[in-house]
Amino acid sequence: MNSVSPNALHYAGGAMHDEIAEGRRQQSPEHQGNFGHIPPQSPDPGKEASGEPEELDKLKAKLMTAWNNVKYGWTVKSKTTFNKVSPVTVLGHSYLINSEDQVERFRLAFVSRLWLTYRREFPQLEGSNLTTDCGWGCMLRSGQMMLAQALLVHLMPRDWTWPDAQQFTDVDFEVLRVRSPVRVGGVPIPSFGSPRGCNIPEKVPPSNAMPSCAQKKRFEPSRDRQAEPIHHKLLSWFGDQPPTPFGVHQLVAIGRSSGKKAGDWYGPSIVAHILRKAVAKTTVIQNLAVYVAQDCTVYKEDVAHLCGPSISHTTPEPDNQAWKSVIILVPVRLGGDALNPSYIECVKNILKLECCIGIIGGKPKHSLYFIGFQDEQLLYLDPHYCQPVVDISEVNFPLESFHCSSPKKMPFTRMDPSCTLGFYARNKKDFESLCSAVDQALSSSSEKYPIFTFVEGQSQDYGLEAHSSYPTASPAPHILPPGKPAQVNNRRNSDEFVFL
């Protein structure tokens, strides 16, 4: 079946995915808490030893690939509505879409996010016959999107938007008109995909108003256009070819050190550690490190040792030049079998922070990348769409399939409690501001314990392994109240979390 053009892409409705999920086989106990779907069957060493032709395994893989390509290569059109009364939050930025300017700003912000989905027909993954990640790689793709967002912030100009985002003009987006189909001034609220730019009549805004789209684009197009080579280079790092540092081939290879292989399920905690190793391994990114929190706790001195001089040193002026930028990933579990409603407000406050780079999680057995919310619904990018592989070795390879033009929402109540929160700090000062801002956001919960905590000192001060080691036998999940040492109790499953 031919796939739909990315420009006209609409995600399949949630009801359809739920029906598909109901028909899948029950997940085995050791995979509980992970995301994904039934993986293709891996080659059976016993059968190979008994002389069964390798062609049979290849045929099985091809049949499974063909089925997944059909399953995820078509979509059902659906229209997402946003009301114009409540603000829409996207990674620390707020948009009250009650005017053309605000609609345009939101449209540019969403389309400019990097969208990484299932791909097919890429080079065979080592140790398997797989040439696609359809049906099992959704959490890896969600992790790629979070890392890509961090790299956008790290490398691109502040508030960068993709200059070619205007080409997405066929999106089913609609602003919910509460009473009247027109605004007070008599100008209709345009749809998200209205084929127009910012050449609307300019109005004089109040002194405290945000700059209009027309005002901002007077000086930003040339800046954003000049950053396009970096945009291309950044996306090439996620290409589905073995040499790329953050492509699926590299992530699967790194996952083998933790017992994962192509076709397996990956949980949000495992993916956090895979991303940390991928960034540490590559030479394409300078002055950037990834820290993965342990047991819902960020140890400040561990971050300091990872990034530069200790924050305990009291110098008159922090040496930000010697301090690496840092991505902080915090695997958490926000409840038992379902999301604890007490933490919804807390998640909202985290997504309001400019230092937030999103949340990798999703619905049960269905990974998504959350980037914002409106009212009681999360805004997300969905990796469950199978596209042909892009040859990133070509000069000026096409970028359209790496950007999504159709925003989608889902209720907070459907969010799986297992997730990984992401943050970015450019320098030491930003890290200290991050700690303060996140602490304030975490305090919004009515629960006794916060989602996670920042503590002074190092993990070894509390009897834990250093942050740089992969947790083959991780300490028991818990919340560590400030000032109290942890009691260590080893468990084998690194995807287990504290139940909040």
C-alpha cells in the first residue's frame, strides 16, 4: 500500500489504535512497563543449527515487515480542535490562539519541531534480518525526538523556526469558536493550514504585548535561513544508516550492552541510558553531556563532575566556558497501573518551563513524545507512521518528512505512568536556574513526595553507584527526602520505578 504524503499526514485516531492494541497478544511479565508492540520474531539459533535455511528467517522478517508497513503506512484523517480561550503551551512557550498572529506563531513552533518516525527499507540491522523498526521501535523514535529537541536548543539560534514551515498548508487544524464564527473585529480565525504568511495588516500592540509575527519576521528570516546547514547536519545525525551517531542502528547497537536487541521492547528508562551512551560516544557534538537521574534523584555534585568545576566552589564569577551543556533525563513512574491525577498539575508546570525538552512516554504499549498541553489534554508527536528511509548522504536531502504538520492531543488520564522527563541547561548558571525552577514546579503537587528531587552531594555519598555506570543491578526505586541517606536494595530490572 502506498503511504500518505507527509504534507497531508494525519495521525490515526486513538480509537483505532486502541482496537489494534486489544487484538495484540498479552505482554510477557518481564516486559511490563515497556512500550511497543509485538516484535518480529528473531532468528532461532536452534533452527539454524539444525539446518533450517536462513532464507526462511528472511521470509518471516519480510512478511512481518510487509504487514507493519501496511499497518502503519496509512492513516485516518481527523481534525484536532483548539479553543481560543485557554493558552496552548509548547515547551515553555505559551500561545493564546485568538488572533492570526498567535495562530501563526503556534503553527511555526509546532511544525519546527523535529519529527522522527518509523522508517522502512534501511540497511539491515546487525544481528537480525530487520530493515524496518515498524512495530517495535516507537520508544527509540520518541527518545530520538527528545534528543533532537535538545540539540535544536543547543545548536540553533534562540526561538529558531524552520523557514520552510510555510509549505505545510493542508492541515486539519481548527480553532474552536465558542459562540461566534468570527472575532469581535469581524476577521475569521483561520485554520492551522491556511495558506498565508505574515503579511496581514499590522496593528499597534499594547506596550506589554508579545511581538507580532510580522514584526518578528522582519529580522528573523535571514537568521533562520542561515542556520539551515546546521538543520540539515543535525537531521543527518539521526539518519537510518549504520555510521550515524543517533540513528536507529547506533541506538540498537548500544542497547545490546543492556541485553536488548532489534525487535525488543524498549522502556523509557532504558532509552534514557541509551541516549546518554550515544552522546558520550560520538564526536560530532562538543561540550554536551547527558545525565540520567537515579531513583528519581538528581545529585547536583554528580552533574557538576560531569559538566565541569564543582558547584561547591565559591568563585566570584562562574566559568561558564568550562562548563559543558547538559541534558538531564529523569525516569519516573507517576502512579501504579494508571497516572496518579495528583501529578497532572505538576506535569503541566514542567512543560511550561523553557528548560524542558519534553517527555517520552505515551499511552500503554504506545510510545509518544509529549511537547505541551492545552487544558486537560497533552499535545504530542507520534512516531507511529511508517515512511521510506531518507538518504541523508545526498546533498540537501529533503526535510519535509522530518517535520509534522498535524498537532494531536490526548487526555492526561490516558497517559502511561512510566515516562522520562527531559531538561536542558546551556551552562552552570542555567543549571542552577533549572534546579530552582523545577523545584518550584514540583512543589505544585498535592502529594507528600515530589515526582523527583534535587539533592546536594554525589550519589556515592548515599551508597549508590556513580552516574556514569549503566545500572545492570540498580538500587531499589524510591524517593529520597532531602538530608536522608538512601537504603540500598538491588533489583535486576532497570525499568522499575518508584510508585508515587
